[in-house]
Amino acid sequence: MNQEVKNKPPVETVVQSFDPATMQVASTTEKSPEQEGRSNHWEVRTDEQSYAYLPDQPIQDKNRYGQLIDLVELTDLPKDRSMFINENPEVGSNPNRNKQHGFFFTADNCIGCHACEAACSEKNENPAHLAFRSVGYVEGGSYPDYKRMNISMACNHCDDPVCLKGCPTKAYTKHAEYGAVLQDPETCFGCGYCTWVCPYNAPQLDPVKGQVSKCNMCVDRLEVGLKPACVSACVGNALDFGVIENTPENREQCKTQIPGFPDPEITHPNVRFQQTKTMPIEMNRTDSMPVKYHRDEKGNYKPVVDQKVGKAKHWNFGKLNSRENPLVLFTLFAQAAFGVFLIPFLGALLGVQALVSFTESDMFLPLTVAALAMTAFALLMSVTHLGKPMRFYRGFNNLRYSPMAREGFGLAMFSAGCGITALFALPSNEWAVGFINEFIGLDLVSISEGLPLAGLVEGAGIFALIAGLGGLYYMNKCYQIKARPFWHHWQTATAFAGNSLSIGAFVSGVIVLATVYVQGGDVLALTPLFAGVFILGMVIEAIGLIGHNHDLNRSENEGGAAHYIQCTTFGKTYLLRNWLLGLNIVAATGLFALTVLGFDSSLVLVAWVILALLNIFTALIGRALFYILVIPTTMPGAFFWKNKGFEQHARDIGLADNPATGVAPLAH
């Protein structure tokens, strides 16, 4: 803050506002010096103290990441355009309006009073369970040299906002004005994907309203020359705000990291820090997350696993049930549906004669419809997971950036491809032709006469395969999130591909082999094909699990912490899943050998069915663990606030029933 702002004369207590209907300014007194040249589009509180006003300082050209601070230079807009909104001279007269602004937090000064939280929530009228800005802390050392560092954090309005790129509804916008990343709750349909990808816990999903909202940088206050509400309310002068890279007065540092803050390389956040007080080598979180921070030789604090719950292994089957259950069913059914269609259709394309005969038979239509029905159920489960399910159609708004939008689009196109394939297969299906002709009176044979039905079925099937492959590819990309290291691993892809092959082989194998048996064909000749694909899927999944275990056992980030919970809180369940998968592979390999040797017995088929059902059970456990265990690279919480352990305790004893507790209801 410069001397000119400090020495501003006292201002009169008066409220001045702009009436859009009359285009007139209403006020009770003349303008004070603070109001001269400032916008009056919003209410102007002229009793603000001098420290609440934005400083006027020299501006740098670029930030430390090489990003231009003048954001107009990054747009297609005229470089000499007016600074006014809609060319209205009464709005937007801040000379630095198109510069990237950001927060400055001095950890040395923060006393943990939560005044910034209160001011933010009051201004945005947030319920008790939501906070756009929250204060957590880390602590370390031992008596008498025990130290705590408070951290106040909100949205950092990043240079590379992953929330904007991840949001399928296009609810986010990176504005050239102040560099604010703004989010429209009314466009949001409550999928919560932005809360997954953000490393700083900035977007807040309200399970009551079923939508996300977040810090908007108080752009209305910026328009009238005032700093955000949280900054103006800060008691200890810990928060400041201005054009990024401008170090406030009486500050000596402008760092990008402090203990507990995730890697800034993920998003290039527009927040800077000062923390000069010496801290212990190891800093602990007071929330339940099994993560602490260790200082390296360069003085930077890196996350390490904090073994808070010991090493005892537990079952905790009941905790596998979560609000992500619809996603467990969505991913498994979508992957299985692709495998159901892929295996027989691709086999026919590759010239496997038994599968060629199957695709030309009447049973190819029911198989295609089965794949379509499974995908439709999967998409229904994904919709039920939304906070606002009736807005599901907005999920395709951001195909340019969002892997979630592309995943949904790919699966929708796979459904369409299956539907078109079934439509072209209808006239060749004797049962369907007879049924439609008798009960509807429509002669499909005459209608389709002259059409190259075989070629159309093949073309539509190839389209379905390409679309389904794209959908599964972007399903994997949805979980390759830097802010969630437990998912950000190639094992996610092997799990998805493995389940697609193993479950798909079982379902399609039942349909195809039953058809071959009824037709009097050689079932034993075709069984090894489906058995081999079934085993291949499980082996692919097992390889991924081995690699995942190997890498995360040696990882000290949040991924390693999630694996620690996997091996302790869910340790027995985790071992059960792994043993079942391993035994399944061994048993299936033995049955495969018997099948290849021509061992003809109904007991072999029964054994295959048992193994397939066991594999589905194993896949359900694995997918539930996948969603339950992930630990994000989020900001530290306090003992009560933003603490998953306290939230669960509050629910267990009924304290969560009091809305003032700030524990969100288990909805969404």
C-alpha cells in the first residue's frame, strides 16, 4: 500500500448507488475523494477504511511463470478498447482492471480468528456447511518450542484453471477483467468434477442445492476500487490483494509455496506468500488426513505419509457404501457393455468363423440390445449422481476441454451406434420380422429390400466400437488428475480395460455359447476364445494392481497416504480383493487348460460361471475402494472445520443434525 492511499482524508458516511432503470446516481451527499473516478454500478460503502482500497503501484509485464499480467494481450479484443463495461463510462474505471490480480497471504501475521471466513460467508450468504474461504493450520515441534502456522485459503484464480477445463457444463470463465475465474451456479448441474480436479478445495459442492459455487474475487468490490471482503476484514493484516507479483508494503517475500500448499505447478495459482518465521522440520495436519509435511534440503515442505491410525488391518465393509455408488455402477456397466459388443463383433471382423456365423444369426440382435441396455443403465447411474439430474444435457457443453464431457459424448455415441446396428439387423432377424409383421403390421422385408443390410450393420458396428473406445479412453482421462495422485496412475487404465474384457467376456460368452449350443455347433471349440479373453482381462487388472502397489508403497504424497489407508483401514478387504483376483486367475487358467484338452463336462461350465460371478464381486469391491480411498492434494483443515474425521464423528453422535455445526448432509 503506498503513502498516497494511507494519507487519504476521512470520508463521509454515505451510501451511493447506481439505478440501472433511471441511469441516475442516487446519493445523500456529494462524492467523497474515494468515489471520484470510481464505478457506481454497485453500492459504494464510503465508510470503508483506507486499507480496504486497492493500491496503485507499478505493474510488471509478466508473472514468474511467464504469463502476461495484462490479460487483454491474450484476447482477440482491440488493444485500445475502453476500460468501461459495455462502453458505459460510469462502470469499470479502475485503470488496472485488465491486469491479473491475486491474493497475498502473510502466514506470520495470521492469528486464526476466522474473520476472513465470516466476512466472505456473510457477503455471499453462504450456509454454515459452505465456505469459499477457510482457515486451516499445520503445527509441529515439541514443548516449549511448539509452533502453529495458520493458512487462509480461497480460490486462487489460476493461470491454468483446471476447474474450467474439467467442467463439462462450461460453468467456468476466466475473465480478462482482474483475471478472475468465475463460476455460474445456475449453469452447473452438480457433478462435482471441478471439486475433484482443484488442488485447493476452492469449488464448493452444496449437497442441499445440488450445485457448485466458489469465490468470485469480489469483483463487485474491485469495480469500485475496494479489496475483497475477506481482505478488508482481516484483523491481523495477513491478507492483502492487488495486481499479481506486486509485493505489498512492509513485506519482504513473495513466495509461491508454504507448508501445506499443494504444488503450484499444477495450475500456476495467483496467490503469493510470506512466511519468515522458522518452522520445525516436520509439520503435522490437525485434521484426519494421514499426511504431514517434511522440509527438504532446499527449505521446501513436501507431503509425507503420516501413519495416524497405526498399521492394524481392518475390514470396514460398511464404509464401502458411499455417495459415489452410482459412479461405481456407471463405470462397471459402461465398461462391461463395451466388452459385450467388442468381443463377438471384433472377432467376426477378424474372421473367426464361429463368430461370423453368430453375427449373422438372430441372436446378434439381442446381444446388441443387451450392450445398449447396459450402457443406458450406466448413463442413468451417472445422471442420478448429479446434483441436478434434469440438467444432464448440459454435460456436452465443454467438449473442447472437458474429459468428462467427451466421456459422456463417447458413451452416448456408442449407444447410438448399438441402436443403429440393431436397427439395421432387424430386417434380417426372422423372429423380429415375424413379431413386427403380426402385431404391428409392418413388413420390414419389403421396406428394406435392396438395402445392403450386411454392410450397414458392419459400418454401424464399427462406428459403435470407435465411439465406445473413445468413451472409455476419456473415462480413464477423467481420473488422471494431478490433484488426486491415487488415481493419477496407469493402473486406472488397466482396471478399466481389464473389467471391460473380463466382465464383457462373461456376458457375451453366455449369449454366444448358448446360441452355438442351440444351433448344434461345437461349443468346446469356441469356449477357449471367451475363456482366454476372460483371463486376459483379469491378468491386465492384476498387473496394474501390482504396479500401483509397488509405486504407492514408495510414494510419500497423497497417493501414498491413500494407499496407507487402503492397507490399514481397509487392509483385510484389500487383501481379500487381491487374493480373490489371484485365485480366480489360477483357477481360470486351470479350467482353460481342461477346456483346450477337450474335457467335456457340465461341471466345467458351472465352474466358469462361478468364477465369472466371483470376478464381478471382486470388481465391485475394487471399484468401491477406488472411490473411497482417494485423498486429494487439498489444503489443511482445522480440528473441527474441513475435517473428515470430525464430520463423521458429528454424524455418528447426531451433532451433524444441528445446521450450525457446518457438517454438510449426506446428499448428492
